[in-house]
Amino acid sequence: MKKKINWGIIGCGNVTEYKSGPAFNKVEGSKLVAVMRRDAELARDYAHRHRVPKWYSDADDLINDKDVNAIYVATPPSSHAMYAIKAMKAGKPVYVEKPMAATFEQCQEMNAVSKETGVPLFVAYYRRTLPGFRKVKTLLEDGTIGRPLLVNIMLVRPATAAESDKDSPIWRVQPDVAGGGIFYDLASHQMDFLDFLFGPVKKVSGLARNFGHLYNAEDTVVAQMEFENGVLGSGTWSFVSDNSSKRDVIEIIGTKGRIEFSTFGHEPVLLFKERDFLEFPYINPENIQYNLISNVVDAIRGDAVGVSTGETAARTNLVMEKIVY
């Protein structure tokens, strides 16, 4: 019988409460057996609420737990490399939150250790496995809109209350912790998914500005890019706009039609062809990372190929650095 994958979580914060944490106990061949958070009381509380047998306030203790044979790193990006490298050197496969790290250099260090140790490394770009996004990929592969020519991204919204708090800035707007600002947090999903559709970006340039002066990171970004398969792309992101300008759309234009879909609204995928219009609704899994975690578990057990790895995810970090810096 194949061994069960017994997971330990480093950093059991908000993202693990519903999006990912419960999925580790729902996937066949997988179990969540330990969690860690620097605040011991918060770690104990999480373990109690989610019925996890063990909890720690020291990451090394969790990594060295003999009952844990795989690690999920769900801390802010600046510590991803440190914890992932420790886990891989201990012989334990790693599933790390996105973006993969705060810098491309850190991504390279993580991949080098994965290669040296032979321990697999996966990254939580779960849109690669969600039904609506898979439908977009299927439509392209089936030639439904002919040859894809252009892709345009627009993600525009106001700053949230947490992003506007100058006295207690959240980590997502601190470049030394997050790698950049909200662009790094949200656009990483979009750039990774386009990599999944079209292959790596081979040329990219961009401009980044801080217009809102709410924090030190960029809040408005524009970019242009060319993908490996020849598709040309552009992107516009702003996180300090008025609510009247709010947009969340990716548009793919081909020789025989176009596809339109959202990244974060999870609205139906729209297909436009001459006079025809179709929409494809879909339902996400209860825990949105379930499908990807299932793929990761199968990949660790040798039953599947990982769909989101350190190698694919590092490319997104590189593209974002080239756009912003």
C-alpha cells in the first residue's frame, strides 16, 4: 500500500482556515496531523477547532516531527524559502503558498535544493485546477476561438480598509515581506495562469507607480508581454481607484472569437463567436485549494504529475520582478 501523506502546516493563518486547511483531510491518502504558529495559543486554538492532533510554536519542531512527512508553508512570502529549504533538506515534500517567494533569487534557491535533494516542491497556484479556468484552457486547446492572438488583463479596484491603514500596514503591502504590493499578491495568480495557457513569457516590460501614497509599494502597474507561443499580452492593475472603475477581467482574442473571464469573481466563462454567445457556469470545490492539493498528494505518491511546481511558479516571480523593478 502507498503511504499516507501526513501534513504539517507552518503558518496556520487565515488562508488555511477555509481555502486550504480542511482539504488536507478530505483528499484520499492525505491527513493533517500537525500545525505551527509562532503564537502558541493561536496554534493550540487552530488545532482544537480543526481537530488536528498536534500543534507547535516552533517550525523546526514540526519539520522534525517523525509523524509529519510533508509540509505546507503558509507564511508570508519572505519566509517561504527558509522553511521550504529546511523541510526539503529533512526529506519532506513541500507545498508552498503563492507567490512562491518574495524574490526570484529565493525561488532559484528553493528549486536548487529541490533538485539537489530530489524532494518535490509545489506551489499553491490552484486556479490551474479550478473548473472555470480549466474550461478556458480546453476552449483554447480545442481551437474554439481559432489561433489566440492577444490577451488583455484588467484588475482595478479601490484600496481596502486594511490596505489604507498607514499606522499598522498589512504584510501584503510591505515589499520586504511580500516582494511587492497587492500586485504581487493578486497578479501572481493571473500571470501564473497565463503561463499555464500560453507557456512562459519570453519578453516583458512594465511601469509601476505609487499614486495613492498609502504604503511604500507600487499600487498601479501597466505591462506588455510576449509569450512563448507568440501571443501578445497587456495588463493594467490599480489598487487605489474609485469603486466606479472596478474591473476584474481577462480577455483572450483569437482569429475566430474571444473568451472573457474573471480571476477573482469566479463568474461564468463567456465565449463570443460571430453572432453566437455562450456562457459556461461552474461550481468551485468547497475548499478552493482542494483540487490542487489532491493533485499534489497524487504527485507525491507517484500517481500524477504535479501541475504547479517550483519550476513553473518561479517564472511568475521573474516576470513580476521585470514588470515592477
